[in-house]
Amino acid sequence: MIRQINTENLPIKLWLVDVEDGALQQAKNLANLPFAYRHVALMPDCHQGFGMPIGGVLALDEVIIPNAVGVDIGCGMCAVKTSLEHISHPQLKNIMADIRDVTPLGFKHHKTIQDEKDMPDNDDPYSLEVVSREYESARYQVGTLGGGNHFIEIQKGSDGKIWIMIHSGSRNIGKQVADHYNRLAIKLNEQWKSPVPRSAQLAYLPLDTKESHEYIKEMQYCVDFAFANRKLMMSRILDIFSDHFKSEFNAFPMINIAHNYASKEKHFGKEVIVHRKGATLADEGTVGIIPGSQGTKSYIVKGKGNPESFNSCSHGAGRVMGRKHAQRTLNLKEEIRKLNEKGVIHAVRSVRDLDEAASAYKDIDLVMKNQEDLVEILIELTPMAVIKG
């Protein structure tokens, strides 16, 4: 931990020196919730979100907050180590072209419905109000990347191996579940005359209500869908690698970890609902993934189980400027030059791509240094080629 703020009802523990005013105010709102537990933890990639800062960890007593999970429920990372130690530049370009052929990007979906076996294994998704409504559409979206900061990246590891990494989430089904239950929570909070001001964007559902039970089931489905989404993309990418390299190619088991969800956990002797919004589980021994920004290193890590962070760590580098601000202020030629100098096959082509340039993000080296008490670095991954959503 870097510092602690003690001005609110509960302490705010920070793994960073500077935090933007908006994110700090959101953290103060969390610390003053009547059902918040123990303290609020801000990871080193923290920045302002909706209601709760991204890179925030919040434990609640007998309450769940849909907006403290967010709209991309289950968003997370997966990575696979391969047996390969080298890919030529022409091979890499051909592989990236093949990946684009089988993976819809941004708002695009598959043109044909995907096999039901690629969806989450759930006894009865049609018993879930929002999931049942979105299920058929989701079958066109499973195995698609999405937009924003989602990416597919080919990397060279410090272990000498080629790695494949994906960052993606629950697509539209997660947003629909989040929006539905946040609206419902707002309506109920107004009826209950909640002590939490609506302006804080932290409407809650007590655990003993039907609404919270339904949200938790639908949230978990979206976590499972996001995993299924990453798994299907990775399977198709591995098939492409296998086609290119034949018997030379083998893949190790996939690492998967989510960073937008809520779960029941025991901390400081009490069962609470831990909300991780842009934060990753870092239990002792848990293997996780912390990506950098486009063109910078990513990391395979092992958690240290630090109780002060509720066994959590950062989910990435974290933004240092908003998307529109980056597009207005960053120099396109300079950002392209920096990526070209590193030899990265990248996705910065126009001014609109500058929201995902490296300069729009925090220094991943500093982020990792600030959380040395949360994770141990196992492998450093240097980018070779990236596809952005």
C-alpha cells in the first residue's frame, strides 16, 4: 500500500500516489456507504468510472450494487503459452489476417448463429429474465471481440515462448443485465428512501430480496458467457496457429481471470460481497494476467493474498486520459512512430485510434512497482502484434 485516506467513515487504501479528483470522490462515496465493510481499496490502475472507480475493490455487508460491477460483467483476460519460440514477420502478418477473418471486431457479430455447445453450461438460461430475452442474440455474439480496450495480442515471453492473449467481456448481454438491474435498484431505492444519494450512482439491492437473487444469477451467467466468449476466440486462434505450424505447434492450458464481478468471500473473519470493478483476484498462489497498454509489456503474475487489498490487484495499466481527450491531444505520427520503433504490428491508423495509444494509459512499470506487495511477476510478455476491437 502507498497511502491511506482517513477523512471518510471508512479508510481508503491506495496503491498509487496520485488519483484523479473524480475517482477520489467516487471512492469517498463508497467509503461513506452505510453497509460498506472495513475499508475501500484502490488499485494502482485506478481511474474514474460510473459510480465506482475502475480499479476499485469494495466489500459490502448483505448488499450488492449492480453499478459497482458495471456493464461489461465478467470482462477479463485469457492467455495461452505455446511451444513456439519464433514467428517471422510475414508469418505473423498472415496469422493476424486469419484471426480477423474468424473474429468479428467492434460492434460486428457473426453472420450465422453459433453452436449452442459454445454457450455457457446452464441448466435453464430461459429461467433468467434478461438472459432469456438476449439468449438468441448472444449466440451470434459469442466468439467476438467487442470494442474499446478489448484486444487480441501475440507476445514473446521472458520464458522464450510465444504467447497469445485476449481481453474481452460479455458483449451486449452483460450490458443488458447490468442496465436492467441498475434501473431496478434505482427504482427500489427511491421507494425505500435510500440514504445513498442518487447522484452517487450506487443504487443497491439487499441480499435478502428477490431482485438481488435474480441479479446474482444473471450476473454469474454473464461471467460464464464472457469466459465462453474468450474460450471460443482462443480455440479458433489456436486452430489458426496449428494450421500454420502443423506438428511444430502445441499449446499449454489456458489461464483465465475476470475483473468485473461481485462474489461472496470471507475477509477479516466475515462473509461479505466483494465487488471488483477493473480489479483482479490475487489470492495467494492465484495465477493472473495484468496487461499493459498497446505496445507495452504485459505480465503473468501470481497473487500474494494481501488482505488489505481484499486479495486483489490491478487489471491493467489504467487510463491516464479519457478517450476524447486522447484523440484531441495526442500526436498521431508520434504514437505510430513509437510503435513502429518497437517493431509491433499495431492498430493505430487514424486519430480515432488514439484513445487506445500507449500514451493514453499509465506507465505499466510504475503500476507493477506500486503493487509489489500484491503480486509476484512470473513472466514478462513483450508485444509482437495486436488487434484492437
